Amino acid sequence: MMSALIILVIGLLLVIVLIGMYNSLIRLRNAVQNAWSQIDVQLKRRHDLIPNLIESVKGYMVHEKSVLENITKYRSAALEANNIGDISKAESALTGALGQLKIAMENYPDLKANQNFLALQEELSSTENKISFSRQNYNDQVMLYNNKIQMFPSNIIASMFNFKSSEFFEIEDNTEREVPKVSFN
Amino acid sequence: MWELIRANKRKSIFLFLTMGIILILLGYVIGTIVYPERGGYLGVVIAFSIWVLMSIISFFSGSKILLAISHAKEVKPDVHPVLFNVVEEMKIASGLPYLPKIYIINEEAPNAFATGYNPENASIAVTSGLLVKLNRDELQGVVAHEIAHIFNRDIQFMTIAGIMLGSIVLISQIFLRSMIYSGGRRYHSGSKGGQAQIILIVIAIFFAVLAPIAAQLLYFAVSRKREYLADATSVRFTRYPEGLASALEKLSQNTSELSVANKVTAGMYIVNPLKKKGLRLSDLSNTHPPISERIKILRNIAGGVGYSEYQNAFNQIKGNHSPIIPASGLKEFGHIDFRESKLETKTENTLVQNKRILGDLMMTVNSYQFYSCACGLKIKIPPDFKHNNVECPRCGTSHAL
């Protein structure tokens, strides 16, 4: 009688612990999904801002045609991409092209005196920040989630209910780290 | 990070229990003095009801009261787009689901605080002086510190602990004052009187004086630790300790006092808004850790921007090993890298320029309208201006509004 009761209590405790682990896995997975949608929101916002930006600088920056064309090109590439790998590739190319545009803008003092343009620029650079912070948050969440999936004892529950580890949002820094060419003539 | 929040909650519960015991004891002792027969229990009930009443008020309008005391005005994004962008950036970095409400306090002294009962109804208030004096990276550091208070559930903790502290102070004040005004006569006019009664009264007075001090010291000790923790969390959000460090440096160089702050609200701000007057009390009664130390710790962070690096820097500077971050919080994240400053190198404004920008910002917060005249003068139109035309004071041209 006594031993049966003990076994019952232990079994019950075990079930409670398992339910807790399962719930925390679910919570972490939802956090990862939510963090991903945050990145998505910011990327969309950047896509929406770009036509405005091109429109307002086109008149001033006649010599930077290739930079502007690149931006448009990468934007449409990013719109078409549909898996995490392709999206991060296209988006980092877009980030690089926008960075080049920012450097080129330094040569156009008229542009920097234009209030509308300055507001647009703040909007755009803040969106860039938001993208990188949402990526940072996404990667944090993925790390927490993946740790939980791989570590004992929650890995048992994870494999039982088929929780799969998530992919990090990597950024290829080649374009961002590229040193801008400066000529003195 | 859930581990960290949970560990914080456990500590809070300990604090609440200790303060609760002080509250009940205080009620019991005072009750016994007033009605020696069964007053003790009555006192406990009264003390408890005062606390419940204050909690209810604070739950429904605590942050509104605090914001109103501080003369904070809720603003729309067009008043200061950069501030809104920075807050949203940090909200995203923290992963909080809701954007806090944003308030501006029209004061020259740079400072900021966060308040609210939970992350869903949080508010952040910054002074206009802060917005003018800091660059974007520094502002980001300060906003991240405030978001960290929301994220670590400090605002909730500070509100609840503040209310308990307030109740204890209130009860002991009522008792002590009534003792002074009645000269204590009322309380031993009845039955036995005598020596025992007098001793009891002395003990009660002693307790009524001591209880608020004990509760306050407890509250300050925890609040100081939370400041360090918020700094650590801020660095984890921005990945850029120098931003907050240089912001704190600018804040510490400020000489003007924040007139809207008082002893009760001082603990909420990122740096102590009250200048030290005359004799300096011991470190025990400070609501904030010394700024110079916070800056040193931030600048000493090496090898990454995770919690463990902050704890290492803290240990180095303070020379002791009191844990700021619970062990479970340290383990949760692996290595986190620094980021580069995103700021375009911008020339700092001169003092005169800053004064002008500050003036314009304060007027915008008070919903003034601006109108640029062709002669180059910026005409400022107050919100209660009734006419349809305004004449430029410099060149005399009439403008239709």
C-alpha cells in the first residue's frame, strides 16, 4: 500500500516535470517563430522605403547610376527569395549596396540640406538598425531553443515530439566589410 | 533569459516577505499600544488594509501618478522621430511584445526612467536635456537600460516594493505624529498604566522609528543591484558598452538639478537626479551605485558582451565577488560579440546650438507650431494662438496660417 503510493507520487511528479519541459520547448519554439516574423516585418519595411529613397536621390545623384541600379536589383532579388539561406544572401547584398549609397551621399551637400531627404535617411538607417537588432534577437532565441533541444534531459522530450533545431540568420559580411574606393583627383 | 527573470522573481519574493513581516509587526506593536486588550490584531488588520488599498491604487494608476508628478508629457513620433526609432530598436532587440509609451519631461538636466506594472503597460520618460546632449549611440544605451528595467521586471518589483515601503513609512509616521501631538497621554489614561506601559510605549516608538529605516535600506540595497543588472542587460541588447558608458559620463558631468524629482521618485531614474547637499550619507542609503564605478565596469568589459563578461568586469572593479547576475543567467548564453559603432562621425554641437535645439524641442513638446519666414526667422506659434494671420516680427511680412 505504502510503496504503491510512493510509486504513484513519483510517477505523478515525473509527469509534471515532463509536461513542464514540453511546455518550455513549445514556448521557446514560438519565441523563435515570433522573432523570425519580426525580421520579416523590418525587411518588408526596408523594401517599401527603397522606391521612395531612389525617387528622392535620383535627381541629385546622376553619377551613381550603377549603385542605384544595384539597389533596385537586389531588392527584387530579395522579394523573390523564399528560403532562409537565399533571403539572408539577398538581404546582405542589399545592405551592402545601401551602405555604398550612404558613402556616395557624402559627396552631395545639396542632398544633405534637404529636410525630406534627411527624414527619409533617418527612417532608412533606423530600419537598418531594426533589421540587425531583430536578427540579433532571432539568433538569441534560436540559441536558447537549440540549447534546450540538445541538452539533457530536455533532449529526450525534444526527440520524442520531433522538435527540430532552427537555423541561425547568418550574414555574409563580404559586401559590408568591403573598403570603399576613394580616389583623389 | 527566462531563468534570469525567474531568479529575479525569487529574490523579489524574499524581499516582499521581509517587508511584509515588518509591516505586520509594526501594525501589531502599534495596535497593542493603542488598545492593550485586543488591539494587536486590529493593528495588523489596519496595517494590512492600508497596504491593500495602496496596492490597488498603484495597480490602476501608479505609473500615471508617477509620470504626472514628474511633469512627463506623452508625445507622438513626430516630436522626436529619433527617440521613437531608438525605443523601437531596443524593443526589438529585447524581444518584448509591446512598445512602451514614450514621455518627454521638459527639463534641462539629462535623465530618464521607466515605469509601469508590467511589460504590456510600461512607459519610458526621458528629459529633453537628455535628447539634446546625447548622440544616437549614447541615447540607445540609455534607452536600452530603461528597456532592461522593463525586461527584467524591475519596474514591477520597484512599484510593489515602493508601495510596501510607502505603507510602512505612512503607518509609522501617523503613529509617531499622534504620539507627539497627544504627548502620549491618550494611550495610558486607562486601566493599569504604570511602568510596564511606559516601557511598551518606548519600545513602540523605537520600532516605529526603526522599521521604515530597515525597510528603506533593504529597498535601496536591492535597487542598487538592479541598476548594475540593467546596465549588463543594456549592453547585451546594444552589443556596445561604450554607448552607455559615454552617456553616463555626460550625465555625471551635468550640473543642473532635476526639479521634478523628489526623494520617492529618485530611485527610478538612471542616475540620481538629486544633487548631494551638505553632509554625505553613507553608501547604504544611496539609491544608485556611484556612476564612476558603473562607467569603469562598462569600459572594462572585455572579450564579449554577454552577462558573464559583465560579471567579470564587475568583479575586477569592485574587487569582490557578489553576484549581480544569478548563476543560471550566466550560463544561458554563450559568447556574444561586440558590434562596431553605427554612428556616422558627427561634429558635436556647440553650447549655444544645443540651447537653441533644446528650446525648440521643449516648445514642440508643448505643441507649439513652427513657421519659417522667408527672411530666415523661425516664428514660434503657441498652441492657443487664435488668429489666422501672423506677422513676422523681423521683416513684417504677414503669413496666413
